[in-house]
Amino acid sequence: MLHPVWQYRVALRDPVRTGEAVIFDPLDGPPTHDPVDLVLGLAGTVPGKGKLSLNTQLALAAVNCASALGARHVMLSSTAAVYGASTAPLGEGDTPCPCSAYGLAKLEMEDRALALAARSRVAATVLRIGNVAGADALLGQMGTRRILDRFDSGHGPVRSYIGPHAMSTVLQALIRRACVGAPLPERLNLALQGGVAMADLCLAAGLKVAWQPAPAAALETVVLDVRRLAQLVPVPDADARAIVADWKADMNMSRGRGRRAK
């Protein structure tokens, strides 16, 4: 989802000296390449797509690659699922209490990867990412109908979201800071400011909604506190129509790239 944005809209380059980004599988070991400034570890696995323990293996491999390539910083993709249930915005200083095996796996990944990075003398940041439009279970599936939980409040679920283009912009801004040696926190939430109702996203995307009573274990609100992120880079407010437009623009770019490749 990010590749077409970086390839055709904004060239991801070192802000100090020109240099192409290199894409590689960390489990294959570091690529044969000149030293790099930063390794961005986006590889991971989710429930139903592979062993959740692979998240830790991928993160440790990314840290080792960063060390071998002489990188000054490594960023790793984590998730809002490490936090658990809360009615208040979830901040990086809150004690994690995952409600799922996926959240537990990502929390283990964070702890082990940060410990390895400290031993390897590589600065590290784990990015606790909210829902990414198009990579989520709401917008990212086929069909025109969605089933949403309705809670005792009478409302549906509210989540932190970000679109592919917005995520690309935020990541590149963080990368630029890291590449010039500006310090970044070890744990950082990544999403737009404020939550967005899933029903509003469905409306903006032209999807029909069917309601069901929320199961006891369902979470009505999972909203990240992104004040720490906003102190580092510009972070727009969450808006359902803007998020859907961002997602659709990315899909159109991906289709156009596929046609050009043919």
C-alpha cells in the first residue's frame, strides 16, 4: 500500500545525501548494500495469516539487519492491540493489557526487539499503529455489506484510523528526523488525531450496514492518544470521508501501477 505512494508520488530519499530506498526480507539477512541510515521494519503477521511468533522473529531480524548495515535507527511496526480495553485515549505511558493473542505477540515483539536494539547500540522505535484504511477488516474486505456491533450506548465501534497516503507522509517525516539524528521515543502511537466511527466510514465508502448486539468481549472504543506524535510531525484530524478518499486514491494508484507493469 505504501510502495506506489513512495514510488510515484514522493520519492523516499535520504534528506542529507541522495540514496534510493532498498526493500528486502529481513529473514534473508541484510542485503549487500552500502551502509544505510535507517531500517523500517513493516513486515509482520496477523491472526489467520501465519504464526504470531513470527512477529518477534521478523523484528529481531530487522534489528540485526540495522546493526549489520550500520543504521543509526530502526523502526518496527506494532499495533494498538497491545493496549487492551479503555474508554479513554490510549497513551504510550499506559500499561499494556492485551485482550488478544495478537496483542500479546506484538507486545512480546516490542520488548525483545527493544532489548536487542539496546544491546546492539541501535536506536529503536516501535510504532503502535491504528487501523490502516484498506488493510483493516472493515474497508479491506470484499462485498458491499458490513456487520457492525451495537453497544449498550446505542452506538457502534469507534477506532483510530489512518489512510495509506497520510501514513506515508507521517512515516517519511519521522524518517527524516531519525536520519539527521533527532531523537525519537522508543514507543510511539501512529494514527490520525481522534477516533472515527466505523459506521461513518461505511457511509463514506457507500457500504450498507447491518447491526448486531455487541458480544461481551467486544470493545466499543479503541482510540490512540497521538499527542506525542503530533509534537514531532503534523498529524491531521480523523475524518471519515477524508480517510475513505485516501484509501481509494491508493487503490487507484495501485491499479495504475499494475497497468503500467503489464
